[in-house]
Amino acid sequence: MLSCSALKERYRRALLAGNPGVLVVHLKGDYDLIWGRMKNRPEHYMKPDMLKSQFVTLEEPPYGLVVDASLPVDKIVEEVLAHAAQMDDA
């Protein structure tokens, strides 16, 4: 499993090209939620001041799985794994 921040559609197209098993998950949260979490990660490479540009750059995908970022981490993982299992069964 791999995760990345592919904010633009052209980045996602490049990741999806020739990779039919890739699941796009849009972990959706509002600015205040993400800002609050970032302020509590002082050792993280991305500083909170960079968040505004990330929201400006984001091109929300009209496909894939949308998961509420305010959910507890274990619930987020559960939703993603359940969706991936459904894809495998299809």
C-alpha cells in the first residue's frame, strides 16, 4: 500500500496509467480540521503555513472513494480496506 498527495488531476492520471488496481481515496477535510492537526505535528516536513496553497492547488477528483478526514484513523482505514476488498471481488 502506498499513499501520496496527488493534488492535481494530471498527477492522478500519471499514477493511474497502466495501473488498474490503484484506488484513489480522497481524504476530505476542511481547512480548520487540517490546520488543527498540522499545528500538532511540529516535526513534520510540511509546515502549517503551506496549507493554504495546498487547498488552492487541490483539484478534487470526481471519482474514487471519498472518506471524511474527521473520522478516527481506524475508521478511515476500515473504510478504505472495505472498499478495496469490494474492488477485488468485482
